Amino acid sequence: MATTTFCTYLFLLSVSLSIFNLSSSSSERDTLLSFKASIVDSKKALSGWSNTSSNHYCNWTGITCSNTPLLSVISINLQSLNLSGDISSSICDLPNLSYLNLADNIFNQPIPLHLSQCGSLETLNLSTNLIWGTIPSQISQFASLRVLDLGRNHIEGNIPESLGSLKNLQVLNMGSNLLSGSVPAVFGNLTKLEVLDLSQNPYLVSEIPEDIGELENLKQLLLQSSSFQGKIPDSLVGLVSLTHLDLSENNLTGGVPQALPSSLKNLVSLDVSQNKLLGPFPSGICKGEGLVNLCLHSNSFNGSIPNSIDECKSLERFQVQNNAFSGDFPAALWSLPKIKLIRVENNRFSGQIPESISGAVQLEQVQLDNNSFAGKIPQGLGLVKSLYRFSASLNRFDGELPPNFCDSPVMSIVNLSHNSLSGQIPALKKCRKLVSLSLADNSLTGEIPSSLAELPVLTYLDLSDNNLTGSIPQGLQNLKLALFNVSFNQLSGKVPYSLISGLPASFLDGNPDLCGPGLPNSCSDDMPRRHIGSITTLVCALISLAFVAGTAIVVGGFILYRRYSKGNRVGVWRSVFFYPLRITEHDLLVGMNEKSSMGNAGFFGRVYVVSLPSGELVAVKKLVNFGNQSSKSLKAEVKTLAKIRHKNVVKILGFCHSDESVFLIYEYLHGGSLGDLISRQNFQLQWVVRLKIAIGVAQGLAYLHKDYVPHLLHRNVKSSNILLDANFEPKLTDFALDRVVGEASFQSILNSEAASSCYIAPENGYSKKATEQLDSYSFGVVLLELVSGRQAEETESSDSVDIVKWVRRKVNIANGVHQVLDPKISNTFHQEMIGALDIALRCTSVVPEKRPSMVEVVRSLQSLESRSCIANLHEPNEEPSPV
Ligand SMILES: *[C@@H]1O[C@H](CO)[C@@H](O)[C@H](O)[C@H]1NC(C)=O
Ligand SMILES: *[C@@H]1O[C@H](CO)[C@@H](O)[C@H](O)[C@H]1NC(C)=O
Ligand SMILES: *[C@@H]1O[C@H](CO)[C@@H](O)[C@H](O)[C@H]1NC(C)=O
Ligand SMILES: *[C@@H]1O[C@H](CO)[C@@H](O)[C@H](O)[C@H]1NC(C)=O
Ligand SMILES: *[C@@H]1O[C@H](CO)[C@@H](O)[C@H](O)[C@H]1NC(C)=O
Ligand SMILES: *[C@@H]1O[C@H](CO)[C@@H](O)[C@H](O)[C@H]1NC(C)=O
Ligand SMILES: *[C@@H]1O[C@H](CO)[C@@H](O)[C@H](O)[C@H]1NC(C)=O
Ligand SMILES: *[C@@H]1O[C@H](CO)[C@@H](O)[C@H](O)[C@H]1NC(C)=O
Ligand SMILES: *[C@@H]1O[C@H](CO)[C@@H](O)[C@H](O)[C@H]1NC(C)=O
Ligand SMILES: *[C@@H]1O[C@H](CO)[C@@H](O)[C@H](O)[C@H]1NC(C)=O
């Protein structure tokens, strides 16, 4: 009995062996086909991988074979083909496969550990996919790998100790994931490592492990934008092969180890910017002469820069801005042969810019603002043909501007404001790319050169606070100036009409001899001079006229400044109106009562609807708990907001304030808010309209972020802050209140409510600085509401469900995407809705860097829209975008 069984076993074994032998010569093709079978290939990129193809499989897309001794697949490169589905271990039946690159696809699964069965595999590249889950301790099974790239995925959790057994690794990339915790000391044994990338893992709160210093072959150490803390370990001097060291945007403290720069003789790039480092400029920085990039900015380094910087013959980028450096700036730096970028703003440097700057033939950008540089602006500057930005405000430069200072054919930004320059403004003819010129707050005299009007892209011109005389050149009307400030000079004569109507009058202040409509003086050839007292009436009349005529009114153009005292109880009220509201603070206060209050108090205070004597309605927001801004800076901030002109941003008509509170007066929209609409039981809105709303909101935000100067963040995007007009054109309200209440109060208000709002991006609690990405996140939440038809915060089975979590849970299951889409919308729009859902998911990515900018969002949404053939629902922005 036992013998029979044994024989049967032998027989089976021989059969299977012979099958194996047969197939080993003929089945690589079948292996590839069965690997393909588990892959979803929606772009049909692998259509050539086919059983019927006459093409030899070694010639299939992505396949490379060795040809000794027999043809056999050694490499598969399927990057960027939009592949998804399963990565099947069947691929390991290819005995010689050593290279597998599936990067930049949409594989959505945990790390495929089963690939460790591929006996010859040396390179596994899974970067830029949707790989999720933790790194299991079984990662050690990949012991034969030389290159493991898991960068740009969604891998989370701690780095396991077992990683230390991948002793053959030369490249390990785990950057741009969601790893967390402390990095264990596992690198000491990975002695072959040449590239280690743990960057952009914001939850990796850890010291830099000392044992990294043992990696003598390491060329690149990339730890930027994670949360490394503590000191830079002295042990890093052991990294003798290092060429790239990036420790920027962490939380590192202490100094740069003194021996570090001189030990790392092969260093090409050193970036320790945006930490909390201090101490002197690292010595011996160019011992190896190969340094191209030196970036120390935004730390607390002090002391002076040694003259030995002249050894840095390869240096291209020198960035030490936002530190506490002082002393004479080394002249040698200006003529380093390769230097392109010099940024030293916000330090305490002294010294001059030598004429030898003309030798810096590659120089592109110089920023010296807010130091103590002195002397003349050198003639040599005009000889640097590659220079496109020169910014040296807030220094002590004096003397006359050299006539050629703007002769670089690519020069686009010049800022010499707040210096002591004298003499005339030279006729600028050559810098045809000049976009922005600021010479404010100097002692310039003479006339504004009319040649400025011939600079075709000049958009920002600030000549305020000088001693300029003569009239404003008529030709300036032809420019598309977004800013034209000549206040506080001694200009005279008639102001060109479009400059009055298009720009705030305050930009003309302090020139008693200027005349024109809306100015204290009317020109003698226009109409007889009137008393100052009646001017405001005249202004109002003009504005109303313009209103009636339907002409666009420029907000912020005319400011009426009045005081009103309502007795001791509420103290002194001041108001500034940017529109002819003909209302007193008293009217406002009386109009603001329980009856006129709209709904609940938002984060920052209640909104009231107040009827003006004219019958018009305005919305008044009462800001409680605002910071201790001075009346002057408050006025400046609100003016900044009131000047915004965009069809998707609510206009601010004026404001009143006392010592205790601020009332912002907004235009009133009859359609209510998007939030109101969505919260209705029977919420119904066509997809086309929803998309139009999304695009409008995105355009409004993109405008605030990128086009408006100063750039603003909204910081409180949510559906209840999106108002709709009668045509469902959305308008953002409650924007940039941080500027009104002050950052500290803003943060404390936000934080007190943050726990309950799912519009706020998760990093808000810990990140150092407010970013555009916070707005992208909140926008993503609104877009999820539009796609799903659900309120962001809704109760489901008594638990409050945050829409981001709800959607993510759904889309992680098969067919879940369709469960997310609002069932009230017809299937014909599902493709577009899925497109919008995809954008919303990217916007609500946990990792801020993964979120698209609002400009990209606008583009993506518009491309969805154009697919549905509904063109021209939206016009372009009203303002020219600065270059
Ligand atoms: C990429 O793949 C996804 C999922 O398979 C599919 O929905 C999408 O249309 C594909 N994109 C392109 C450009 O083929
Ligand atoms: C390919 O075709 C052969 C016969 O021509 C067949 O035996 C084999 O199963 C096919 N393979 C696949 C993966 O369809
Ligand atoms: C691959 O294609 C090239 C030319 O298209 C041909 O010369 C070569 O023999 C093919 N290789 C195999 C293994 O069939
Ligand atoms: C491929 O693998 C087979 C089986 O392991 C081996 O006999 C052959 O030499 C390898 N070929 C190459 C080119 O490495
Ligand atoms: C992985 O593939 C991506 C996409 O081609 C590439 O950018 C990256 O450099 C590769 N990783 C390694 C370690 O070669
Ligand atoms: C490094 O290797 C040694 C010897 O092979 C071993 O004892 C030690 O545990 C390893 N360390 C790590 C961190 O893997
Ligand atoms: C930086 O470290 C300090 C303490 O050392 C901590 O309070 C702070 O939250 C950290 N900041 C970040 C962004 O990790
Ligand atoms: C630099 O700052 C340190 C304190 O962080 C101080 O002790 C030292 O004197 C400063 N050096 C110079 C040159 O200002
Ligand atoms: C100028 O630089 C100092 C630090 O040297 C900084 O404190 C100050 O805020 C800067 N001023 C401006 C206007 O940026
Ligand atoms: C402007 O010129 C007047 C005299 O013409 C002089 O008193 C004044 O100080 C000058 N102002 C500036 C800012 O140079």
C-alpha cells in the first residue's frame, strides 16, 4: 500500500517535472499574458501583449529580454500607462526578471509582498501609485533588492526595524508618503545605500538617526519637509560621498556641525532652510569647490559671511535670506562666475554693490531688501543681460539712479523703494519686459518720464513719497496698470481720466496741485472750483450717475471718512465707505437687531441684513473678539479687501469700527448661500449648475491666491460662505478675515471650532503657516458636497459623519464611486461627476503638497465642462493677471 502511494507520488512528480521542462522554454509568453490578465488596462496600452500577435513577446511594450544564452525577459517597464488592477505574483515565473517598473500608474493596494518570490528581482519601482497600508515587517523578504522605490504613495505607519535587513539596497525611496513615528536606527547595516529619501512625510516626527552617518556610499540624503527635530547629528561628517543634503522644512535646532561642510567634499547642494538652526555661517563650505546650491534661509544664523566664499567657483544659488547675518557683504560673491541667484533679504548686511557685478554674466535674480546696504546703484547692473529681478528696498542706497539701470532685456521686477535715492528717474526704454517698478519713498525729483508709457507690460508702478513734479503723462492711460501710486509728491495738473476712474483716489493723495473729477480740485478748464465741503456730494452724485448708466464702479475709489459719536455707551465709531451708502453708524446699529440677523453666528460673528434709506439691502457682519489692530492698520487691511474686484467675490462696501468691534458692510445677495441650498430636504440642482458654481468658486479662490496683489488666502471656505445670485453665479464671502481680526485672534477662533468643522484641513492644527493648500482642501470639501448632494457635516445613524471620511470609505470599495454620486442626477453626467470627484479627492488629500493649486482646479473643472459642450458659462477674470 505504502509502495503504491510512493510510486504514484514519483509518477506525478515526473509528470509535473516534464511539464515544467516543456513550459520553461515556451511559457514566458503565457506568464506575461497571465500577468496582464489581472491588470486593468483602460488605455489599451498593452493591446500588443496578445496571444494572437505575431510579434515576439520580447518585442512587446515595456519588455526587454536578454539574449544569452536563450531569450528571456529581464526587464519590464510599464510606467505611466494608467494601469490598475492587481499586481500578480505570476510575474515571478519569469526566472530572469531583474527590473520591474510600474511607477506612475494607479495601482491601489498594499505593498505587493508576494513579489519577493521573484528570485532575480533587483529593482522594484512602484512610485507614484495609490499604494496604501503599512510597511509590514516581512519587507525583509526583499533582501535581494538593490532599488526599492515606494515614493509618492499613501503608505502609513512606522518604519519597521526589519528594513535594516535589506542589505543590498542602493536606492531606498519612501518620500511623499504618510509614514509616522520615529525613524528607528536601521540604516547602519545598509552600507551600499546611495540614495535615501524620507522626504515629505509630515507625520514622521523623529530625530535624524545617528547611524545614517555610517553610510559611506550615500550620495543623496533627502529628509526635507518631514518633521525631523533635534540637532543635526555630528555623525553626518561620515557621509564622505554625499553630493546632495536636503534637511529643509523640518524642525531642526542647534547649529550646523562645524566639521560638516569641510568633510563633505563632494557636496553639490546643501539645503537646511526653514528650520530653527542658529550659530555662524558654516565654515569651509567650498573646500570641495563643487557646491552649486547653498540654501540656509529662514533660520537664525548670525555673524558675517567669510570672504572665503570666493572659493565657491561653481556656486549658482546663494540663499541666506531671513536670518540674522550682519557685517560687510563679501564683494567676491557678486562676481562668482556661475552665480544666478542671490537672496539675502531680511538680514543686517552692510556694504556696497561693487561695479564688478557686471562680471556676474549669469545673474538672474537679486534680492537684498531690508538690510543696511549703502552707496550707489552701480552702472554695472545695467550690463548684466540675464537679470530679471532686482529688489533692494529698505536699504540706504543713495545718489542718482544710473541711466542704464534697467537695461537688461529681461528685467521685469525692480524694487528700490525706501532708500535715499535722489535725482531724476531716467527715461527707461530698453526694459520692454518690465512689469513692476517701485521707487517709492526716496527723494527723487523731476518729472515722471513719459517713456514709461511705452513699456508694454508695465502693470505696477509705485512712485509715491518722492519729490516728483510736473504732470502725470497722459500716455500712462494706455497701460493696463493694476497699481499706479504717485501719492505724496508735488505733481500738478490734470489727472488722465482713466487713472482717476480706475484706481483708488488715495493713490493720488498728497499732491495738492493735481486736479480732476473726484479730487479736491477740479481743473480750471472743467468747471469752476467748489468748496471742499460740497465735494462729497459731488462724488456721490457722480457715482450714482455711473451706477445708473450701468458703468462698472470701482470699489475703493472714493472714500468718505466720517466720524460719528453715539454717546459714551459705545464709544467712538469711525466709518469708511467705499460706496455712497448714505447711512450713518446710528442707522446701522439700529438696523442690526434680532430680526435682521441671519441664522446662527458663524465663526467670527453674526450677519445682519440692513435696509438702506434708498431701499437697497446690505449685509453687515459684526466681528466679535477682534485683535488689537490699530485703527490705521485696520483701515489699511479692510481697504486691501475692499479693492478686490472679481465676479466671484462679494464686494465690501465699507466698514465701521469702534474700539470693541468691527462691522464689515458687504453687498447683499438674494439667492442665499450654497450651504442653505444643500441643507434643504429636497435639494435639487442640475449638474450643469453645480459645475458652474464649482468653477466660479475656484476662479474666485484662484484670483485671491494668484492674481490679486497682495495675494490673499480665504481661510474659511465652506458652502455657507458661498453666496449665490439669481443666476447661481457664486460669490465668496467672509474671506481673509485673518487680516481684519489679526492672525492670533483668527487662529484662536478657528482652533476653538476646528474640532467640529470638516472643512478645515488636518494640518491646520500643527502647520507653521497658513497656505493656499488649506483653501484647496476646504474647496475640495465643497466640491464633495456638490458631487454627492450631501451636507459636509451630516448625522448618519446618530454619529456625525464627516463627508471626507464618508466618501473615502465608499470609494475604497468596489463600485463605491457610484454610491457617492448624487442619485438625483442622471447617469448621463456620471463621467463628469467622477471627474469632479477625482478633483475633490485630490484637493482633500491628507498631504498638503498633493493638493492641486486653485489655478489647476479651475483648469481641470473647465475641461470637464467643455466636454459637456456647454461653453461660455463663465467669462475670464476681470483683472489682468500679473506676469
Ligand atoms: C485611467 O484609468 C481609469 C481607471 O481604470 C479610467 O477610468 C480612466 O479613464 C483612465 N484614464 C485614461 C486617460 O485613460
Ligand atoms: C495562448 O494560446 C495557446 C495556444 O495557441 C494556448 O494554449 C494558451 O492557453 C493561450 N494562452 C493564453 C494566456 O490565452
Ligand atoms: C523585434 O523586432 C525587430 C524589428 O522590429 C526584429 O529585428 C527582431 O528580430 C524582433 N525580435 C524578436 C525576438 O522577434
Ligand atoms: C535565466 O534563468 C535560467 C533559469 O534560472 C538560467 O538557466 C539562465 O542562465 C538565465 N539566463 C540569464 C540570461 O540570466
Ligand atoms: C521610478 O520611476 C519613476 C518614473 O519613471 C522615476 O522618476 C524614478 O526615478 C524611478 N525610481 C528610481 C529609483 O529609479
Ligand atoms: C546589522 O547586522 C548585524 C550583523 O549582521 C546584526 O547583528 C545587527 O542586528 C544588524 N543591525 C540591524 C539594525 O539590522
Ligand atoms: C517643533 O518642535 C517644537 C518643540 O521642539 C514643537 O513644539 C513644535 O510643535 C514643532 N513644530 C513642528 C511643525 O513640528
Ligand atoms: C550669534 O548668536 C549667538 C546666540 O545664539 C550669540 O551668542 C553670538 O554672540 C552671536 N554672534 C554674533 C556674531 O552676533
Ligand atoms: C526686516 O528684517 C528684520 C530682521 O532683520 C525683521 O525683523 C523685520 O520684520 C524685517 N522688516 C520687514 C519690513 O520685512
Ligand atoms: C522735497 O523738496 C522740498 C523742497 O523743494 C524739501 O523741503 C523736502 O525735504 C523734499 N522732500 C523730500 C522727501 O525729499
